[in-house]
Amino acid sequence: MAENQTPMTETNNTNELAVRREKLAALTAAGKNPFELTSFDVNAHSEAIKADFDAYEGKDVQIAGRIVGKRVMGKASFMHLLDRDGKIQVYVKRDDIGTDEYADFKKYDIGDIVGVTGFVFRTQTGEVSVHAKAIVLLSKSLLPLPEKFHGLKDQDLRYRQRYVDLIVNPEVKRNFVIRSQFIKFLRNYLDNMNYIEVETPVLNTIAAEAFQAFADELEKAEDFEFALNALIRREMTAHQRIIVGGMDRVYEVGRIFRNEGMDPKHNPEFTTVELYQAYADFHNMMDIAEGILSGAAKAIHGTYTLAWLGETIDLTPGWRRLTMVDAVKEYVGIDFGAITDDAEAVAAAKAQGVELAPAAEKTWGNALYACFDQKVEEKLIQP
């Protein structure tokens, strides 16, 4: 395939697209339409086979996945399958699967999904593989994948075509898995603290400020007597009413919608958690936040340390805690705790090169915040 080839764009090789459709038509005419096969009994996966080779060696397995590599030779060939866990090599021999089946196999394309029945063995080079005894085409890929050595690098395509991103960039799939594991850990952590998960309305007839412009337009549409507005934050008053009703620990994990723009670091639709606890203050909430993040790191990654943007982050329990006043005193050298006058606070900030926003009132609090925002926050690397 061409090096700059990308899926679902005008730059695709039109000849290859036509050839793939012709192959599907030929399969259908021969009574081998892969889309008529609705199931395949998978009983093993790549990583489990490789991790426990001694247990699998010589045993028959059935695996399924997408062809991401293929070396067709004379009477024997190799291919790599990508399944839910990773990649595994498959050895295909004409004498084992049959002449007609081998001829069909040679026509399979990168991206096709196949089911393989065979036994586990190790090649002469030491690679754990599956020796195929039968191969069935489960789905025909009509669009080519990006060139295998360069992958999908175009950021716009990666975000618009996440399915391709998942296929060619394994670390992306890992992020999806970690996200799922984290939410599971979050729920278990709070459940073990006797929190009760609740659900509050997602749609309501009262538009929040950030959603008002959209709501106004929606109300102008014909046949709409009122607008149902998507939630822009979890329903705080509903949670508080539940607390008043006698359930003293509640939380909610749910989707949030914002009528705002989108970029790689800002999604107008995302997941949050809100929790409320009676007879507790912000110190208790800090304990919970620390416990969730440090505990999830240990449970999911097996360690409290992780690399992030060139830094080694240590999430070991016992995080340092300091007030904004103490942080500014330490990193900027201004002791706002000894300042009580607004003008003095603003002047002290200005002396350190900190300017308040034009619209901000010249107050002690705004001066403290500006110092923290401009001089301190970027230096707070560890939790």
C-alpha cells in the first residue's frame, strides 16, 4: 500500500478499493459471503496463549482477529492476527487446510477478519504461534488500513476515525481499557465506603447559563413547546435532597454535556463523578480523592509511580497538603497571611511580576489567586 494512504479519504487507492469489492462479489457468487457468518466460537486469545505457552502447547484452539500482517510463500505462509489482547502469529500450510482453502487464504487482504482453528506451537525462531488446520473468513475489509510501518499519524483522522486509531495504535486501546478499569475501581472504592450510587435527571426544563443560547434556539423551533436541556453538571440539589432524606453517603457517575467547542484536550461531552457525605468536610474529601487515585494506580498499573510528560509522578499515599497561602509563600515569597489590606496585596503581587486580569477586582483574594495561577501552579508536579 502507498505510504501516505489513509482510510476513508479521497487519497485512498481507488484501484485497491475496487479490487476488494470485486473479491467480495466473487465470494458472494461462490456462496462464501463472509457477512452471512454470524458467529465463531473463540476459546483462546493471543496474550493468554503467549503468557501460558506450556499449558497451551500442542492443544487445539480457536482464535479470531484482524489480519495485520501476511507473508504468502509457496505451499506455506505466515500471518499475524490482532485480537482483543494483542497479536499472534499463525502458520498456514496448504497441505493442512486444503488446496481450495489455501487459494482463498492467499486472496485475503490486510484488515480482513478471520477465524482460525489450529494447535499451539513454537516456531524454529522461538515465536509462539498457532498452526492452522482451518481458516474461515468472517468479515471482508473493504477499506485498506494505513501503511503498517508508519501507522495512523494524522491527528485529525485519529480523532475522527477512532476505530482505525484503535486498530493501528495499540496504546490507544490500552487507554480505553484503563479508563474502564478506573471507573470500575472508583465504584468499588466508594461502595466499600458504604456510599450508595444514585441517578439524578439528565434532562430538565431549566437551562443552565452555559446552555442557555442553545436552549433559546431550540425553543424557537416549530413543534417545540418547551426545551429539554442536557445536563451541564450533576444535579447538586437532587443529591442534597437525598442526603436530607437520610442517605448520608451518595455518589453519581454520569455524562456531562457542554455547549462549547471541542479540541484534543476539551470535550463537550465527558464523564464526571460527584459525591456527597454527611458529617464530613473537605479534609474527608481530600482523603477520598487521594485514596481513589493512589489505589487505582496500584490496582491497575501495579505501582504508585508513573511517567507523565517527562516527569515521574509518585502517587504513594501520604500526599503533601498545603493551603494556597502557604504555596504562594513557598514558591513566590509573599506571605498573604500577614497581609490584610487589598491595596497592599495587589502591590505585593505586582512587585513579583504578577498582574491581575483587567476585569478582576483589586482585592486580596484575587491577588492571591493571580500569584498562585501565574507563579505556583506550574511548579506543583507531585500530588
